[in-house]
Amino acid sequence: MSLELDERQRAMLQEMGVRVWSPAPLSARTGELSPEPARQVKAAAAEAAAPGKPVVSERPAAPVGKTVQQTAAPVPTTAQPLPADIAAMDWDALRQAVASCQACGLCESRKNTVFGTGDTQARWLVVGEAPGENEDLQGEPFVGTAGQLLDNMLKAVGLRRDGTGEQGVYIANVLKCRPPANRNPQPDEVAQCEPYLRRQVELQQPQIILALGRFAAQSLLQTTVPDVARIPLGKLRGQVHSYQGVPVVVSYHPAYLLRTPQDKAKAWADLCLALDVMQRGEAASA
Ligand code: SF4
């Protein structure tokens, strides 16, 4: 995949509300691409990583009339060994285990578990926080308008949730069941459910993970970033983290971007950073 955008990708970015730079002109004398697009991506990434930026909560909006805890729920700080039964599961066994799981109280209010979707052998893994109302109803992550925005963002870098191979992506959440009224995940719920995601990563072996939203980032980085629960998402962006040896790039949750469209350009910079990490990884292994 390349950062050179075709007309379809440019149209998608414009639909997202992301300002698209001018087509990279070829130098009349050398035939080389203008460095301007790469410079703009780097500038956007640097701007995203700048300290002292005001940070706005990226939580999905709570339903009207509902009271939702707004503070970050601390997550466990040490990784427990993967339970032996989960460590031995293949995709089918893992899916069945999640479908019948009653390890935390969220099983009581869920309509469906939301295991994940996409190509299980894809090089990209997108990790969100937890199912919302629509996801709970449909049993699939990132549906509705936030899902459409995510799909458009992924398409802009050549990825499709129904694609395979180079175009494939797998999409999952940290929690497989919906917290009632979109409340924040609780530490015990994250602790109980995280082994499923860890096994998904083991089975998929992605080359890049895109963590969307504060709780996804906290869950993935709890053992590699000290005191991660106290670090605003904005300060986790613009750098490459690690989860089980897989590079992790942090970005905003699409639901937040729907409410804060001015940050879509930062999300695009995050995607470009992830794409750059992928390409550098490919070049290193070639
Ligand atoms: S959220 Fe996870 S741990 Fe809790 S019941 Fe659902 S699948 Fe099990």
C-alpha cells in the first residue's frame, strides 16, 4: 500500500471531512515526487504528538438522560498468564467460548456477544473498546455511523473489513459484551475479557494494531506504558507502542470523531503513521 492517494481515496477523505493535500506534482526536471505530502504527514504526526495539547474525552456520547461515569477506570497493571484453556483455543473454539462466556456481569444484559469481524489472517488489527447499542444488537463491532466513518478511514488506506490479503483487516473490541448505557468498562470486566483479545492477537499475528479510544489504548498498553490509565489519549498518539511484540498506534474512537470533526485530520495522521510502520516493517523484512 502507498501514501499516494488515488481519486477514490481522495473522495473518501473528503467525505470524512479531512482536508486533502494537492496531488503530488512530478518534478519537471527529475521526475521525482514532491516531498510535500510526506512533509505534511510528518507535520501532522508531530503536531499530534505535541505535549500540552488540550485533550477532550473520546468516549462515545452517553444516551440522553443517562448518567455515565466520566473518569478513566484503572486497568490491571500486570499481565496475568493466559489461562491454559484459552491459550489452547483455535478461532472456532475461541468464538464459542466468548459466545457462552459468563465470566463477568455484562453477560446478564447483553443481547449478543461481539467477537470480531474481518480477515483473521489480515496484517492489520483494529481494536476498539466495547460494543455499543447497535453492535450489541447486530453482534458486529463498529456498525452504525461510527462504523461507517471507520470503514471510510480504512478504505482511504486501501483496507476493507470484508477484504482479504493486502486489503484485509480484522476488527475487534477489548470487551465482547456491551456495558449497559455505554458506561465505562470496569477493571474487573477488562481483566476477565482481555485474555480473549490476547488470544485473538496470538492467532492472527497482525503486523500492526490500531487502538481506537482511551480504553482500548489503556488495555493494550497496560504492561508497557507505566501509569497508562492516567495518561490522556492525546499524549499516547504520535508514537509507536507495543503489545505482545506487535507495533501499536493509538488514535481516536470514531464516535468521538463524529462529535469532534476537527480532530479527523489527527486521526488521518495516525493512520498514516500506522501505514508508515507497516511499510517500514515490510522493507526491513524484505
Ligand atoms: S464481557 Fe467478556 S468476560 Fe464479560 S461476559 Fe462478555 S465475553 Fe465474558
